[in-house]
Amino acid sequence: MTREGFIALVEREQEALRGFLLYLCCGNKDEADDIAQDALVKAYLSSAGYQEKGRFRSWLFKIAHNTFLNHKASCRTTESLDEARTLVSNTSADASFAHQDLYLALRTLPPKERSAITLFYLNGYNIKEIAAITDTSEDAVKKQLSRGRDKLKEKLKP
């Protein structure tokens, strides 16, 4: 892949990538931008190995997902919405953001469940595609979706 070809593909997918990472980072724009930048550098360095057989977006999301997981390995998830609110109020996250409650609830999920929920419900990927992006089995994705849904239902009860 040429440099110009890579840039053209990234320009087409950049907003979707940032949206995906914004949800994974629970609305923390700075964190999402940092991970996006790292993922794009990794993608560029790996672009020679990209097989133009699959969707570029899926390939890019897979790199971004792995970058997110590597970043989150050094961070902890929160257990409750109150704990998430306290954490968010002490950071630069925008408390007036329209989806703040969803972001707070997503923050309580383990990264793999958060990824499955985000890819399925917010990015429209099917279970087979999510399994490919996250390097897991379809059964594992189904379990992650089920567990994530159950936890979100509990956390988002009125």
C-alpha cells in the first residue's frame, strides 16, 4: 500500500475510528485521541502487511481495539456509577456530554465487554466481525455481549 493510499483510506475512516474509541474511552476525548494516534501510527507501520481482501475499517478497528486493550491493561475499571462519576469529575471529561450516563455505565464494564457492546450496538458490526476484530471466538463475543447487556441494564435502571 502506498503512503497516499493509506492516507486516503484513513481520511475516509478517521471519524468512525474516533467515534469508536470515544465510546470505548467512555467519552474521554483526550484519551480517545491519544489511542487513535497510537493506533494510526501502528496501522501505518503495518500497512505493508494489509491484505486488501477485507474491509479497511475492520482492519483499522482491530488495531485500535488492541491498542485500547494495551492502554487499558494499566488502568482499572470502576465498580459503580458513583465511583465512575467521582473519577470523571476529577478528570477533563465533559460532564455535560449528551451520553454521559451511558459512558459512565460503560466505564464499569471490563474492556472486552465494553468493546463487544460498542462494536455491536454503536458501530453495527455482527458477531462474526466482532470475533475477527477482537481475536476471540463467536461464542466468547456472545457471552461478552450478554454479560455486558446484563450489567448495563442493572447500572442504567431508573
